[in-house]
Amino acid sequence: MPSYATSFGPEPFAAREIDDAGLTRDQLRLLVARGAVRRVVQGVYVDDLVPDSLELRAKAVARVVPAGRVVCGRTAAWLWGVDALAMGAHRVLPDVDVMGDAGTAALRRTGTLGCTGPLTEGDVDNVAGVTLTSPARTAADLARLLRRPDALAALDALFRLPGLGREQVRRVLDRFVGYRGVVQGRELVAVADGRSESPQESRTRLRCIDAGFPAPEPQIEVFDRSGDFVARLDMGWRERLKAVEFDGDADHSTLPQQRWDRDRRRRVESCGWGLAVVTTEQVMGHGLAFEHGIAELLGIGFSLTRNHPRYGGWQARTRWDA
């Protein structure tokens, strides 16, 4: 039998329950600092020997969500297996997003972030005993309410769930005419693609789209003249043999990895492909180095007019060179 750090064994427990187990708040903080206990959601903990699972997540969320409330937003996505947190938000464990029916008071409880909204029977599902918004309703809410780059990253990941399709999410959005973020939601659902394999790839693709470039196709496989597989590229324009590779700091920081990357890219270029390698700073930054680099890769003119929030009120405009 595992040797658990607390008397709760493999079950998640709320901070308010530790008195009954003979623990003090200081002892709990020490167990967390030592790595013997970890936080699952805000205000709920579990022994670190217990592996992460959908069931564990659901049990932990159930400890802080009162009866009559529906888990929604980022937390619902998390229970469906999708990380919908913004860049950098992992440093602080977020509150649990919960929703009540329209006309009820928003929940105010430590560890939860309450809201209200219209809920139909089809909007609600159940995972391991926890009532939460369905994948389609979760996708529609996140598409409307998150920042554009984070919303598309969440949508791409949710579209990898079996059975969730674009039309299902569109039908949910159609019920929210006049609500905040519906225009953004429709725009992002139209370009969401479950083939994208990471949040940063999704954000990179959106930056291309927002700049007015043709939407790049995710995960393009490259073969040499003999038909042998060479590489799979993050995204690109197959008809132009051009591609964009996202160079994540953590994945490409060691010398062996950098050598492997260079060799791989040389093999891709030998097959006639042109590559642009972009970084987190370029994708998430406010400068125009990203746009000018992609324009050069594609042979497209790039300029700004106005009325696009990404570019400080200016609209991106591109044109294919003759």
C-alpha cells in the first residue's frame, strides 16, 4: 500500500477539512512545499502519490462547487482534457469557473469564479459525477470570452474531442446574438482546426490570419522525391512549398536539440520548401517582425490600414505579388 502523507489517502480534500484530519494550515503548506501534497484546484489538495486523471479532477472540482451550479469555462475545458489557460497563467492556480441559471445571483465563494447565463438541457453534461457545460457549450463560451489567441488555442484543442464539430458550436453561438464576444466567436470557430498540436501553434496560426495572410494548414507532412517521409511541419502553404515552424524555448534549448533541428530543416529545404522559424517573443509580442518575416517568406506585400485591435487600431492588409 502507498504511504500517504495525510489520512485522506488517495481522495482529494478541501483546505477547510484539514482540521478534522488533525492538520494545521502551516502543516499543509509545509507538505505542499515539500512536494508531498499538491493542489488540484484552488482550495483542494491531494497526496502527490495519486496520479492525475479525469476522475481525480472531477472529484476535486466537486469539493468546491455547490449544488445547483454548473462547472463552465476554463474549468469545464480542463475536465474535458483541454488546457484553456492563457500564456503565463499556469504560475497561479485559477479559481473554478461555475455558472448559475440566468436570473440567479452569481456565486461568491473562495476558490470559485461565479457567473450566470442561459443554460438549456443540451448545454449540460456530466463527467465523473460533476455537472458541467457540454463540449459544444464550453467551446462557444471560450470562443466568445477569452482573448483571441487563447480562445483559438482552446478551440483547436476542443475540436480534437471525438464528436465535436464546427456546426455544433455555431448552433450554440447562434443563440447568443447580442451577447459579448459573439462576432469574435464566429470568426474563430470558422478557422479553428483540431490538427494544430499545441497552444503556441494555434496562436502562431492566428497571427498569420490576423495579418491577412492566407490561413496556413496545420501539420503538413513532407516527403522526398523517393516518397520517403522527411518531416511534419507545424503549419504552412502546401501549394507554395512554404512553412512556419514554432521554436519553443523549452523544446529547442539544448545543443543536441538545436543540431537536430538544423539537420531536419536542411532536409526539408532540400525538398524545395522555404521555412520561417518563429519564437514566442515574435508570436506574442507587439512588434511587426513576425508579419514582415512571413510576408518575405511568401512574397506578399504587407501594410497597415486601420481598425484592427492587434495592431493598435490599424488593419493589416496583404497582397499576393504577381
